[in-house]
Amino acid sequence: MVSIENGAIAVAASCHGAAAGKTIATEGVVLPPASQSNGAQPETDPSRKRKMTSLPLEVGTRVNCRWRDGKYHPVKVIERRKLPSGGANDYEYYVHYTEFNRRLDEWVKLEQLDLNSVETDVDEKVEDKVTSLKMTRHQKRKIDETHVEGHEELDAASLREHEEFTKVKNIATIELGRYEIETWYFSPFPPEYNDCTKLFFCEFCLNFMKRKEQLQRHMRKCDLKHPPGDEIYRNGTLSMFEFIAILLFLIEYFMSIFATHDTVDGKKNKVYGQNLCYLAKLFLDHKTLYYDVDLFLFYVLCECDDRGCHMVGYFSKEKHSEESYNLACILTLPPYQRKGYGKFLIAFSYELSKKEGKVGTPERPLSDLGLLSYRGYWTRVLLDILKKHKGNISIKELSDMTAIKAEDILSTLQSLELIQYRKGSMSYVRILRSWIVILKPQAVVALKSMSVN
Ligand code: ACO
Ligand code: ZN
């Protein structure tokens, strides 16, 4: 096993995504909201006006589009491009389905659009500006506090430029091990990859190439069979590798620049960490337009066989987090999703927090799938304890037992509608269904009787 190396690179990635809703769609897994799934025309918003349709459609146009379910859904035109062999008005359009997550944005042909439903936004520019400038407090702090020579100016204009540049997916598919995977979001690959829509990754060192033959040549000489760092967990064919890295991740003027502080042993981590960042960004919709030079720990989960250790997912965490974050980014690669690996990675992050004697929480905002996974994990862990527990238990005790932050415990119980504050008093809480719980002023929850469905 390889020992932990200091001083290579890490990703600083704050995750961004919509709050959990009914629309959770990944490749081939689609749950559209019931009210919009019948193909009926959505109600017209009075803030928008209809206009005579002239072709080609303008960027910003709102129109209904026939999706892969055969039904029409409202979209916004994000970009357009001329068809190579087409006439003056022959364009295809990159659209965002307004009811769905951005990972379902795609290029569509004119015939998929219902031109009778065309609308233009009156307040288009204002609305766009507000969205583009939305940043988390944490991201803001990163920009404010991290001084990088010559790159201090991250103003609204460069944020807008960045938004503009990343709005269309650049890489459509990747090949990784035995899988061909459709990507979800833009990732800032170096400029020499601008002309590619497909990339070929070595599944062991995560180097990426433009052509299959290059990958085949690479595979003949690549001697890595598992991620760098220490194997810190093994159970059957599952292994977890931990490595540490430091990364300065910049995206400005449409470029990403990785600067690292190498030690003698740092090179392997640096290259792997950098490649992992490029790969992960294809499935994470976070904003990376800020500088970060913190030390990060990476935990890479693999399924191992006689050919080597095949990455199924990972999470990263800041080595020292002021905000008590115990996880920065989490990803399960799409072919391995919905098999429980996400929950395993989350559980692992809390086990690490327990070992450190700390409580932890994931970095915000959570993506839709991130929130779903965390809610599921928190619910299960808390209800398991409450089911077995006799007598009083405080939120603090629950937090100490699980390493889950008190706020997350409360919000989970609230989302399950198990807690209700009494009018005019913060001191009493009732847990609904057959639970009676009293929260005393010192935040003690008394469980008098309980049964969980
Ligand atoms: N639709 C509906 N439910 C889903 C879907 C889906 N597409 N995918 C997962 N779920 C549910 C599962 O049913 C399960 O529910 P349960 O707790 O009630 O049993 C729960 O989510 C977790 O499922 P897992 O199989 O344990 O998780 P998975 O391996 O699929 O990984 C993850 C979850 C990591 C969020 C994955 O979806 C992913 O990588 N998404 C893209 C990247 C991302 O959004 N990461 C989170 C960003 S936020 C942050 O990093 C702090
Ligand atoms: Zn390789």
C-alpha cells in the first residue's frame, strides 16, 4: 500500500443544486411532477408576453419541447447553433427543462419544439443577473479571504462570463473502464480538449485522452491499479483509499489552472486529484468560480477484482473546516448509483467525525440528489436510535451519538412532521404520530411513548 503523501492537490468544491423536489431524473430515471406530466400546456405567466414566432428562435425564448417521454415540457433556450448542412434558419437549440435539474439540458431539433407556445421573458436580463450572482456565504468567504496575486478581481462581470461559458455541456460522454457514461454538467477541461465531445479515461490513474487508441496505448503501460494513498478500509471486494492533497483551483477567463505545492511524494496525488476533479465536475453542478488553497482529504471507494480497484465513488473533505463541514463533495459514478454506495460514503464521513470526536455536516448547498441521500441517511440513523431508546434523550445526546449536527437532526424530525412547536412557546415540542415529546428549556427531549411506522 502507498503511504499518505503531503502536498499535492485537492479540489475545493462547494456543491450547488436545486432543493429536493419530485423531479429526480438521471440517465433513464425520470420522475416528472404529476401536474406537468400529461403533456398539457402550462399556464401562461403574466410576466411574459407572447410574440409572433420568427426563426431562428432567440436565446432566452421559452417554449414547450417534446422530451424523451413523448410529452411536451416547458423549456428555456440557453444556446443555439447552426446545423452544418442546413439553410439560413436551420438551427438546433440547447434547452433547459425548467421543471427538471440542469443535468437534463440537451440539444434539440426545431421539430421537437411547439412553436405555438413561444414566449419571451420581459424581465429576462434582471432575472438572469440575480441567478448568476447567487453564491453561498462560504464561496463568498473563499473569494474574499484568499488572496492570489493578479487574480483578485472576481467581479460580477467575470461571474457572468463564467456562467455564460459553462452553460452548455462541453463533454457529452466519457468512457471509463467498461462503461460509457453520459455526462451531466460542464467541466473545465484544458483548452486543448475544446474540440472533443467524448473523452476516454484510464479507470486507474484517471488520465483522460481524446481517442480510444491513445487510451489503449496508455493502458499497456499504466502501472496504477488503485487510487493513491492508504487503503484504510476493506470489506470483501470493497476498499476505501484515503489521500491528502492541496489544490489551488481557479477558473477565470475560461481557463482552469491548477497550481500545487509539490513535495517529493506529492506528484502522484496531484495528478490523480486533478483528474478526479475534472471527472467529478461532469456530475456536480457546483460553482467553482473561486479560489481555494485548503488542504483536502479524498476518500475513494472501489470495487476490487483481479484486474484492479475500480472507482465507484468518492467524497472529499476539508482537513480543517471552520464551519464543521465533514464532507465537501460526494459522488457516486452513474453506473453505480442507487445501489447504496452514496449512503455508505455518507456513513463513512460520519464515522470519521466520530473518530475525531466532532459533529459534522455536509457543505451547502446540497444538490437534489445530495439532499435526498442525506435525508434518507439522517432519517434512518435517528429513527433507529429513537426506536430502541427508553426514557429521555436530548438533541445534544442524539448529536453526540451520531456525529450529526443538531440543526440537521431538528430539520430531519421536522421534515418527517414529527415535531411541532406549540404556539407562543419554544419550550415544548410535540412529536406527532404516537410520540409525545417535550423539549424543555435546556433542549431536553422526553420520549414518553413511541412507535415508528
Ligand atoms: N431518483 C430518486 N431517488 C434516488 C435517485 C434518483 N435518481 N438516486 C438516488 N436516490 C435515492 C435512493 O433511492 C436512496 O433513497 P433511500 O435513502 O430512501 O433508500 C438515496 O437516494 C441514496 O441512494 P444511494 O444508492 O445510497 O446513493 P447513490 O449511490 O445513488 O449516491 C449521490 C447518491 C452521491 C448523491 C449520487 O446521486 C450522485 O453522485 N449525484 C451526483 C453528484 C451530487 O449531486 N452529489 C451531491 C452534491 S451535494 C454535496 O456534495 C455536499
Ligand atoms: Zn492510467
